[in-house]
Amino acid sequence: MSAVNAIKRTLWLFGLLLFVIPSSLASPGSPETATKGTVNNTSSSRQVLLDRSLWHPVQNSTLNTWLNGKIASPVAQPAVNSLIGRSGQFVAKIATGPNPSDFPYVVVNSNFVDTGRAFWQADGQAPQPIADFSVSSPLTAPFLAHAHTFRVDPGLPQAGTLWVVIDAEHYTTPVTVSVYSAESYFRHQQWVNFTTLGAVFTLLTMAILAMVVFWRTCQPVTFWYAGYVGLHSVGWAMSAGLINALGPWQVNTGYGGMYLFPAAIACAAMFTAGLFSLKKHNPRLHRVMTAVAVVGAVSSPLLLVLPFTPVFYFAHLMASIWVGCSLAVALANLRRYGVRAWYYFIGNLLYSASLVYYMASHALPEAGFYYPEMTVLIALSLDCLCILLALAEWLRAKQLELGTVTRQAHIDRLTGAGNRFALDEHMAKLDRRYLIVFIDFDGMKGINDQLGHSEGDRFLIEAVKELHQHLPNDGQLFRVGGDEFVWLRSRVRADNTELEQQINHCITDIEARLQRQWPMAGISYGLGYGVSSSDKHQSMAEADRRMYEHKTSKQSIQVRREEDGHGGGSIPPNLPKSPRLGLY
């Protein structure tokens, strides 16, 4: 319950960040809105000319005739209601009032503009070019992400008209025009660029981190995460104009984000399938994710030969499908995977909400939705952070699973003692004098034949329990055969007479206790010493040899007792022994 509450609090926090941060980035106060292409000389430091009825279609021939002074205006067709969904060349007429130098920075709010030019026409005079903000031209104003900017020369005549001509393959949003005072523009630029670069850098950092993890672990799920986040970071760097700013270029790299998007979704689908082990636990959802990944991977290179407009709509179709599929997968796995699924669900929920906000800003440009692109970028960064936390949970689960498998591979399942692999690993690490006690349980065949193998197993379990309880606790026990065990103690002294006596006493007591339930049982053992891992085979062979000497000695004594008529039973513990070897 505490984990769920923590996730809920995280959801509230992320939701707060999603809707508060974009609003806090806006310039203080609401901008004054001019709806008829007129900049008002007021105290407002920023004014926005809405897209509605601002832009007029214009042909090159008409534009050239106007530039040659043969006609007074390039406007020959009525203004369109909005540029969204349209393509081609358009012109906007902006009346600046008596003091155009009050607003020296003009921003065309569109990611996707191929060519852009600005002209100043003083009253009664021919137009003169003042700026070229095309992607193939150098920057004419300090760079602003997600938009195109040009600067109005303060030396222009005091009365006139500003004409803005733009051309694009596809206008994805309503194209508003904002005019700024110098102070307002640089404040706006600082926040927009800082947020955009921060988000892109965060995404790229997470992608690099995931690739490092993939390089270290070779887990495919980390590779797909790196592809998903990395392609998003590169795509948004293109769409925000960061790559164009490094130009000028002969092509508009801003379109690249839409071309990369299907490949990013393909990586996301493969990541999701691996994150929740869908192939094993939910084959139907796995087939859906595989289909999405195949469509994204196959379509991405094919889209390169298509114009931008169908690519734009296909990318949005993929986004709609992905939002539904990702949320469905998250909800289907909440019970099985807990925190991991919650992180995934929260991230995708935030991203989905930001897309709704983004689309609402397009459909309702007058509603005051600030910074839709940055809202999506912030949400995407939080989404990738949440998914990174989900990936961390997955890696932690894999680590625990690997640890369990590793322990099981090094532990004898019946007795809980280490196995031969564990013994080899421990002996390979020895760098000082050590002691090996080779232990063999006598009478196992008789117990299995007379009482059954289940009773033989119970005997071994009880015997190992006795060894763990009574042998010195600074050694380790390993099972190396059916009834053969090795007790290993590292870092022993040269003179171990006291230790040998302690081991002899312990084994004798253990043998006596076991014979109360299994009278035919017994214990034979031998000691061997080594000084490094290089002589482990020799020390093991020496302990094994001494164990067989002990076994043979006990059998000889037992035969003599039977010949003398004393019958069976255990070997008396006070038999003479070699102090050096610890043998009877």
C-alpha cells in the first residue's frame, strides 16, 4: 500500500509540474492580442496577431510584380481563415503604427517554415527587403526554438507597413505572429531555449545512459529504451529548429522529427514487450506490440520517399495508436508488476495529456494555451524518466533473479550446502594457508537399501544440519558427491593441533548423535593443507587419501570387534590418533 501511495503522490507532483511549469514560463502578464493585423502602440511588451484572417495566398508572379513597384499591394486574394493544414506561399500585412521601433523583434510561431522573408513598405513608396529567415539563410536574429524570428531595423521610416511572406510544405498549426520589445523578447527567448535545450539534453543523456547499460549487460530491453529516447531527442532537436540553427541548410531539417517518429514508436513497442515479458505472460498483447514495432520499423525508411504532408498525418496516426496501446499494456500489468507498471503508466499518461494540450492549442488558438511544444517536451522528459525508473525496476528484478539462479547453481538443493562449483570458486580465491576436511558418511548404502532413499535423504539433511551447528562457524561446507562433503577453512596457522582436536571432537559427537537414529551410520574424514589456490588439487587429494585411511582403519577395528564377539556399534571415541593428521 505504501508503494501505491508513493506512486500517487508522484503522479500529483508530475501533474503539477506539467501544467504549472509551462504557465510559469510565460512572460508576466497576458499579451495584448491584435486580431486585424495591427500592432497597437500600448504599454504591452508583447503582442500577438492571431492566425485568423491574417494570411493571404500569394503567387510568385504577383509577389514579383509588387516588388517591381508595378502594383501597390501583393494581396490579390482574400485571407484564409487559418493556415493549419494548408501548404504553399502566403503573405501577411501588418500595420505597425507610428513607432515600429518599439517592437524590434518579430516571431513567426511555426516549426515548419521553409522560406520566410520580410519587407518594409513606407507610405507611398516601393517595398524594401529587411530580413530573410529561410532555413537556407543565416540567422538574422538571436535564435528562438520552435519559431522563426527576424529583427526590424530601428532606422525604418516612422510610418509604413510590414509584410511577412512565408512558404511551407505543410502548416501543421495555426501560424500566429508575435511582436516583442527587446527586453520581452530576450526574456522569452531565454526561457524557451533553456527549457527546450534542457529537455533535449535530458532525453539524450538518458539514451546514452541506457546504451552504457546495454553495453554492460547486453539486455535488449535497454537497447530498445535507448532507441526510443534517443530518436525522440534527435527528432525534437530537429523539430525545434536546433539543427536548422547550425545551418544554413538546403533542406528543412525541421521535418526530420516526423520521419523519425515511427522508428521511435517501433523501439518503444519492443521495449514495452520486453519490460513486461509479454511473450511469456500475455501473448495477445505481445502480438500487438510486435505488429506496432514492425509497422514502425518498415514504414520509417519508406517514408523518406514521401512528401511531408502524408508523413505528418501518418506520424500522428501512429501516435494515437501508441497512446492507446501503451496505456492498455500498463493497465493490464498493474497487478502483476506493481511499481514497474505504475511508473510506466504515469509516464505515458503524462505524455498523452501533453498531446491533448498540444492539439487543443491548435484547435483553440485564442484560448491562451502557452508553449504547447515545450509542454510536450517537458511531459516527454518526465515520461522517459518514469520509463527509466520502470527499466530500473526491471533491471533490479533481473538482478535478483540472476542472484537466485546463481545461488541455486552453487547450492546443493537437497542439503543446502555448497556444491562442487561453489567449492571450485572458493578455492580459486584462496591466497593463504588453508585447511580441507574431507568427510564421508559411512553406511549410506545400508540406509538406502533397508529404509529407502527418502530416509537416506533425510539422513543427509540431518547430518549436514549437525555439521553446520557443531563445526567451527568460520568454515564453509560443500557437497562434492553422493555422501561426500568438504569443509573448508581459509587462513589457518602453521600449528593447528588445537583446531584438529576440535574438529575430531565435533565429528565424533555428530557421529554419535546420528547413530541414535541410524545405528549403521558413521563418519570418516581426513585433513589436508594448502598454501594457495595453485595446490588445491594436491591438498584435496591428500585429504581424500587420509579420509580413506580413516575409513579403512575403522573397518579393521570393526572386524576385530566382531571377531572378538563385541558386535557392531560405533567406534569408541578414545582410540589413538595422529595429532598431525587428525586421524584415528
